Amino acid sequence: GKKMEIVISRLAEMRIIDKNTNIALSNYNIPYGSRLYVKNGDEVKKNDLICEWDPYNAVIISESTGKISFEHVIDNVTFREESDEQTGFREKVIIETRDKTKNPTIKILSGKREVLKSYNLPVGAHIAVSERDTVSHGDILVKIPRAVGKSGDITGGLPRVTELFEARNPSNPAVVSEIDGEVNFGKIKRGNREIIITSRSGEIKKYLVPLSKQILVQENDYVRAGIPLSDGVITPADILAIKGPTKVQEYIVNEVHE
């Protein structure tokens, strides 16, 4: 098929610039895993398709070309086989394990069996590849059904609006980085995965994310302050503390629009 450009950065942004005045008309964040239909410098018109992504599944994308190797992906210990309702195919789904020494991981190996990249698999991840498969840059390795369903109708959205205006903490808060820095994974402690963010100046922040949550970052990713490290709802209090009153105002207006 036709080659597609796939976004593998968590910080991808796009600006649409008026070519006469050089003024940015709009800014967008482009989600990780999006397919891009335009290139840098392309001219676009109203209603042109710029990118698209799967609204129902988060994904983990291969950043290397090589062979798949599983680690700690063990039947009925860290995964169970389930039938996909839509396709009928059997697939491996990661489950919570009592054995906290087992941390299911997909590794991509070079021809010399060196590890090019490794990806931690969160609970609920549906594995889209098999042991010894050959994968390329941009291939989907894992799909993770999104837990946060958007309230499609006005009545479903009202409790969320109330939550925002009363500044209540959401029932499933996201873990958010307070600094810009590089991601490293620490140990698993009492059912939580430790995430360590190290800034370029050497400042270190540590966060504990429950294993039941989907971790949205991978080892060696670079994140900005205010970026969620896990799934869930970002609390206005976090945005206020990290980014200040103007950003929290923007956030509340955007969430109410949603």
C-alpha cells in the first residue's frame, strides 16, 4: 500500500500560518499515532484533511524496524486470549498479575538480536503482533481501548461541567509531569509503576502510577510540564499549579465546549 507518515512524538504540534502576513492562524496538538496527510510547508484549504487517529483506541507504535520478542508475556499469568468482537480473531490481552516481578514487555530486536526499543505493556493492552514478527517504523504494536468515553449528549456532559465549576477532583485523575524532562521507568512498588522525569538541568521528579492505569509515555520520551503521564482526567488544580491561571481558564473553557 501507499506509505503513510505516522506521528511518533507525544509533543507534535501544527500551526497554520497565513502566507501573506506570516501570522499563525491556528495551533493544534497532533495526537501520538496519528496518520498525517500533509507535509511541512504544504498549502491547505478549509476542510482539507490534515491528520486522523483512532478515537476509540490508544496505540503503541514501533519506532524501529526489526523482529518482535516478548518478555514476561505469559498465558494466564500476564495475558489471556480473548476474541475480538468485531473481527472474531483471538488476541492476547494483558491482565493484572499477582506476580509483581513479571512486567510484560515487547522488544524490537536487530538482526544481531540487540534490543533496539522496548515497550511496557499496560493492563488492558491488546497485542497486535506475534513473537518473531518483522515490524517496520510506524507499525501498530498494541491497541489500548480508551477508558474515557466522551459524553455525546448534553445530559451525559452535565456532571462533568458541574465537576469543573465546583473544582472537584475527578474520580480518575491523570498523573501529570510538573517539569520538562526525559522519562525513565523505576521499580514497581506496591502495585504502582514509578516514573522518573529528569530535566536537562538535573532536576528529578518521581511519580507513582497504578498498574491498572495506562501509561502514556515510554522510556526515553521527552515530555513538557503539564503533559499527562497516564490516562485519566487532568485536574484543574494541576494545570493551575504547573501552568498558571491563564492556562487553567483555557482548559475549563475547552472542557465545557467538549
